[in-house]
Amino acid sequence: MHKIPDYAFIGEEMLAWAKELFPLCRSLTGPGTIETLEYLSRLHPEIRCEDFATGEKVFDWEVPEEWAIYDAYIEHESGSRFAEFTRNNLHVVGYSTPIDTHMALEDLQHHLYSDPCQPEFIPYVTSYYKKRWGFCLSENDRRNLPEGIYRVVVDSAFKDGKLTLASANLPGGRADTIFFSTYICHPSMANNELSGPVLSAGLMKYVKETYPQPRFTYRFNFVPETIGSIAYLSRHMDELKRHVVSGFNLSCVGDDRGYSHVESRLGNTLADTALSAALFGLDNVTTYPFLMRGSDERQYCAPGIDMPVCGFCRSKYGEYPEYHTSADDFTVVTAQGLQGAFNVVRSIIDAFEVGLYPKAQVLGEPQLAKRGLYPNISLKGSADAMRTRMDTLAYADGQHSIFDIVHRIKKPLKAVVEEVSLLLERGLLVGSDTRTG
């Protein structure tokens, strides 16, 4: 029997990666995003970057100018500074144009953003496709700004440059591909979005170490949200549609409050079946219809593209109070939260690799006791402990996937995978990557 390692402490490792990446100011383009991809590439040399030039048409979109930010602040005539970029990179509206001028507080207010409903948090604000500048600060700090004249500085730069994204391919025995996508365009927020990239890095490590010659091919994408997935599809759509059999958009996967499944456009793909099976039996699971989408599942499931992709989150983006604020930090993202997300996706990978469509090799009910798989003495209730094993066998007809069996017998995916793996070893099942008659 292939021993599946538990990777019980990979949550701590992923958390350490996230903490190292946290200070970088990521955006659609620019140095922080490049540094993030370079860091991930050091973890996994299989990661390859791909560039799209400013002005390049990608479907209905156009790649924007490259943006870099070096410093920003507002300085009162007394010398006191506020909304300092070097203290928190959320203080600057993303893609702010450069400025160095003086103005009264009354005029400055038109360029300030805060949230009265969350007065202690700095909100995250961007303006990617319309030129403007602005500062974000907590409502409490905004109310306490003294009257007077302020020097306003945004030290940023635009140029005709590039949008960079990355992907990694771990080839398997089949071209059929399990696809994971996450995004690398958010500044210092831990759940949205450092949790997705570090989870993907953890999953890459798991596949490489556990399945050095996998049955399926695994592809991992690290893209700026929306424009990045659109750009990637503009070059690779045909290949993806030909090979991807199941895909998952990973976003906000670092907290430990719950689990979320954002369905594909029609909610009926193998990815949907897989994720719902992996979440079976866990606490606080919420399934959201595609009408509540908000991340790159929008692009992968768009009409005409229609890839079998659904979204996986812990707390869904937009549904937890710290979302898109300075409070999205490492009080939200924990090693336990990342570990829980890893365990969910790991169980899906294991199901694909053990043999997705198990088929019984014995006509009738097999004699399990002679194989050491059933008690040799019959007592009241002795069969109860064998229920998962017996029920797995009952639906191992080559037509039901492991995910289907989970839904049929109402047992956790991890338990069913373990039973299939054991029964394969004992010759009672064969595993196929496709349905068999």
C-alpha cells in the first residue's frame, strides 16, 4: 500500500513563506510582483515567467502601463506626517500617479479614502484603469488630521513595460491536467492574497515529493487577478480546454473560520464534485453559487472558455470583516488555517493519483476476513467499523469516481481514499483514470 504522508506541519512552513512575502507591495505590475514571483521560483524552479507588453491586446482588455511606487506621504505644515507608505503600503491608492504639491486639508480630503464602518482599519483601494492619485487611512486618523497646509507626495512612476505572470507544469503519465490558479497582485494583506500563492507552493511540494511520477499532469498559475488570467487565456486557452479536467481557483485560504466552495458557472463539473467531496464532514462549509463569484473563476468559466474550474476559499473573499483592509494580517491567517486548506486540496490530489475510478475485481462480495480486512468473529456491531470499506466496495464499479463514492456513502474523502488504496494493494480493486465499463 502506498503510504500517503500526512504533511502535518506544512502549515507552519507556508505561514513562514507568507510572512517573508508580506512586506512587498504587489500590484498588477512592477517590482513587488516580480520579487514575489522570484521568491516562489526559488522554492520551485519549475515556475516560469511570461511577459505581456504594455498595450498588448488580450481578448477585450489591454495590458496597462507598468507601475512602480517608491514612497508616499502627506506632511502637515508642522512637519507631522500621515499615511506613510513606508509604514503600510495600503496607504497609497494602487496605481496612483506621481505628485508633489501643497494643498489645504479641504482640498486634500477629495483624495482621501477611509471606511466609517470600520474606523480603525486602512482600506485597500486601487485605480488601475483611470489615472488618479489618492491616500487611504483609517477613519479615526482621517478625522484627527489637523487643519492647515499639507505637502502631498506620491513618488511613483509609469512606463511602457510589461505585465508578468508565472506558471509551472508538473508533467504526469497523462496529459489530462489538474489545474490550480491563484493571484499575486495584492499588497500587504495576508489572506487576500498571500494565502493562495503559499498554498499553491505547498501543494507543488506535496506533488513533487509524494508523486514524483504522477498519473495526472499538474499546472499551477500565479497571475495578477483578472487581467492576468485573461492574458494567460489569450495565449493558452486552446491547450487548457483540451487538457484540463478539473481546476480550482485558490483565494483567501489562510483563516480557520470555515470552508467555502464557489461553484463553476453551471455547478456540474468534476471540480465541483471533487471539492464538495473534499469538504464533506468538515465544520462550517458554505457553498456559493456562481452568481456570487468574484475571483478568477469568472474568467476560466466565461462563455466560450467554460473550463471545469470552481473556487476554493476558507472564508470567502468579501465575506469576512478584515477583507481588503489593513486588518487582514497574521491574526487572520494562521498555520492551522493554511494546514486545513492544504488538507482539503491534498485529499483531491490523492484521489486522482490513487486511481480515480476504482473497479472491483471479485464477483459478489469478497471474502475480506481471509485477507485480514474483516473481523474473524461476528459480534453485534462488529461490522460497523468495516462500513466504509464495505460501502466503498459496493460502489467500486468503474463508473463511480472516488468523489461520487464519498457523496454516496457519506464518508470523508480522506477515509475513502485510504480504503481504495488498501483495497488496490490487496488486489480487490483496480484503479483507472477514466470511467470503465
